[in-house]
Amino acid sequence: MHLSTDSPQSLGRTLWRQTWPMAIGVLSLLGFQLVDSAFIARLGTAPLAAQSFTFPLSFLIIGVQVGMGIAIAALISRALGAGEEQRARRLGSLVLLLGAAAIAVLAVVLWLVQTPVFRLLGADASALAEIADYWGPQLLASWVGALVYFGYSLFRAHGDTTFPGTMMVLTSLVNLCLDPLLIFGIGPWPGLGLPGAAWATVIAFAAGLVLLARRLASRNWLAGEGLSGELRTSGGAFAGVAGPAMIGQLMPPLSAMLAVSVVAQLGQTAVAAWGLGSRLETVSLMVVLAMTMSLPPWLGRCYGAGDWVQVQRLMRLALRVVVIWQLGLGLVMALLAPWIAGLLAGNPEIRGELAILIRFLLPSYAALGVCMLVVSAGNALGWPMRAMLMSAARLFICYLPCLWLGITLVGGMTGLAAGAALGNVLAGLLAWWWFNKVMSRPKRQYAGRNIS
């Protein structure tokens, strides 16, 4: 994709075509997770708090799969940009096989260590009992979801964002239909309660996996031969991208664990509100998340072709869109905070604390979006270590220290929310400075590199 001569209007239209299917897909996928939590909130504070305790470990699995997905998109798009189609096919097959095995091993480990880990996060005996029934099917849902995600990454690497976006919508609709049936039951059939939400997700992702396998079978994007040789040849390059990317993606779960352990000191109601706020965060960042999926393959092809002028134009446009969209959305949602909290939470105490989180955090996601986009671009453009360090700085220099300051100086949910918002703003400013510094000398960065 070599588009340096395109007008700004043409570039914007192309970015829109690449991003909108993923935005709709991300909205539907994250929307059903938010609705999951809203349904569970109707079961009571205890089940919602139990689900909230599992979020950091669920994000751990997502971090590994996203890190591998970044490597898929980066290496395959670079190979395609350099005209190496056979290599792209071998890479696609390798990642599907290795990804499935890696996530399965991680899921087993998380099952075995669940009790001590959740105790460290602050879960009491009643929460542990709720989690015990939920965690098994949730891990299964995470594994099936990871397989689907790896398949989506192949489509994105080949420039097809429409099919993954459509599949996200479809699986979300299946999950939404199954949620009330499996959580609350119907007629003479009793509901499963909290585990019902996880089983609904398992079924939805399994249906998506079947359709994905059928579509992949019709595409000539995989290879059955030469995989061991490709593994020896590209294993280092894959680890060089996937390793830092996974470490960068694993930092948010670690940060989330630390944050949840702090929130747990404020009580079960605060944990429940924080869990709903986390779900709302991901939904509100749908455009940013869609761009982190649609933009890196495009940037990777520009990288493979040595087209740095196009890289700069794409990033400036994408960052402008992110800031305008997220700031506008955040301000509107902050104004509507009491009504949004009322829709998501049944408990008045949870509603009040969730409204505080919305008012402080949602506008700050404009800065967080800048940081997320810069980190994603860094992985696509051959700077995985710098992207990892940027992720570390966001969490451990900006976010967590500001969280501590907020609780120490202000206290309660207000201090927590204000500190988190300040951390997001500082991270966005830091990412913007780093991006401008690095992109001021792109030719020197590119000189002497190969695309592996």
C-alpha cells in the first residue's frame, strides 16, 4: 500500500474504509461484555464484584493474544509489502498453531493458581466461592476467543477489515441472545447465574470459530509445508516483535491487579463500580481500539516499502481523529454520567461511585488514545522495545503513581478517579513527545534494516 501521492481527502476516506468495520465490530464485541456486566449486576453486588476480580487475569490472556496478534499483523504485512507472499502464508500457519498452544498453556496455569492469586487481589471467601464456578468456563471462553482473534489478525494483515468486523457483530449478537437465557433461565429451566455469562461467550465464540475456519479455507493465506524451516528463519524476528509487544500488553493486567487490590480496600461496592467502569472504558475507546487493529497492517506495508512520508501522514491524521472523537465523547458522557450509571447498575451506591468514575475518566481517554495509538504504531514500524518502554512508562511512571497520589491526597473514589485521569493525561503527553522525537528522523531509523 504505497499512497504517498494521495490527497488528504483520499487518505481520510481510505482510513475510514479500513477503520469503520473494525469500529463497529469492536463496539459490538465490547458492548456485549458491558451488557454481560450489566446483567450480572442484576444478580447482586457479590456476583458483580466476583467478576470484577477476574478482569485482571482475563486481561492477562488478552495481553498475550494481542501481543501475538501484533506480531502476526506486523510480520505478514511487511512480507506482503515486500512481495514475499509465500513467506506470509507460512507465517500465518505458524502463528495459528503456536498461538493456540500458548494460550492453552496459559489458561491451564491460571486455573491452577486461581485461589492464591484472587486472595492476593483481595477476594474474600464468598467472592472465591462465586469465582470458582465462573473461572473454568471463562478460561475456556478466553481460549476459543483467542483462536478467533488470531484468525481475525490474518484478515487484517491482508487488508480485510470487513470480515472480522462482521464476525465481531455476529458473535456479539449470539452472546446477547444467550446471556439472559443462561444467566436467569427461562420458564421451567433455571439459570446458571454468573457462570451462565461465561458459557454464553463460549458458545458465541465457538460459532464464530466455525465460520472463520470456513472462510479461511477459501483463502490462499496458509501453507502446510516449510513451516519448520520458516520457524527457524523467522522465530527470532517473531520473538523480537511479539516478545516486547506481549510484555507491553501484559503491563496493563499487572497494573489492573495493583489497582484492584487498592480499590478492594474501599469495599465490595467500590470493586463492583470499578469493574463496570473498566467495561465502559473499553467500549468508549472503540474507535481507538479499531485503529490499533486497522492501522498497523497499513503502516507495516509502508514500512516494507520504505514509504515514511506516508507513515507520517497516516499517523497525524489518525491522532487528530482520536483526540477529537474521544474528547467529544468523553465530555458528553461526563455530562450524562448519572443516567449512564443508572442504566448499568441497580445498586444506588454502585451508581454513585460509577458516576464519579465516568466524570473524571471519560474525558481523559483522549490522551490515553494518543498513547495507545503511538504504542501500536511503534510495534508496526519496527520499534517494539521502544513501544514496550512507552507502555511501561504509561503505567508505572504516569498511571499508578497518580493513582496513589489521588488516594493519598484526596481519598475515596473521587481521589482514585482523579488520579487515574491525571495519569492518562500525562501518558498522552509523553507519547506525543516520543512520537515527534522518533519520527523526526525516520530515514535514519530505517536505514540498514530489513523487514524481518
